[in-house]
Amino acid sequence: MPTKSLYWLSFALFVTVALYFNWHNLHIRPSDPLAGGKYVVWFTFAAFVAYSIYCSSRENLFESVKKIAQLHWGRQVGIDLYVGVALTLFIVYLNEGSGLSVLLWLGPALAFANLATLLYFAVHYDSIVAGFLV
């Protein structure tokens, strides 16, 4: 139980720090044609966090990973997860233009995987989408 509490406390601290340093990116202008996508990303983040907390209350993550890692598909899914995290960190680099930003997001991305990558996408939605529209 203390491991779970420490994990979720560190996640809450990470979210707080990320939002504090990116507060200027958090506004949603309903008149913006892409605002709907930002709502979807924030909803997805919130739903995924809620479901992750629910799963955490039902099973021990580390014990589950031990069981899953014994299966070929379990290892493949783990590799797939972290390939996706690495690709997201590359998007962080492209979006921020700084290796320092990647280093700042590396620890949380490795610890929280898609919880961290969804938060990054939600916070930086406007600049990421703008990069694709250019």
C-alpha cells in the first residue's frame, strides 16, 4: 500500500509541476475551431487517470507486470508501450526544440508512461496541432 500511495503522490506532484510551468497553455477558447479536440484530449487524460487509479486499487501494478512479463505477448506489449513513449519524447523534442525539455519529461514518461504523454499532449495541444497544420 505505501508503494501505491507514493506512486500516486509522485504523479500528483508531477501533474502539479507540469501545470504550474505551463499554465499559459491551459486556456481553451470555445471559438477556436480546434477547441473540441482539446476537450477530447483533456477528457481522455482524466478518464485514463481515473481508470488507472481504479486498477491500482484492484491489483498491484508491479505484481501484474511480473506475471505479464512471463508471456511473449506481455513482453511485446511492454516493448510497444515504451517505443510509443520514445516516439512521444521525440515529439516533445520537435515541439520544444530542446533536449533539456526531453530530459525533464523523460523520468515521468518512464515512470508513468502514457499518463505522462497524455498530459504533455493535453498541455501542449495548441502548439502540437499547429505544427501539423503548417
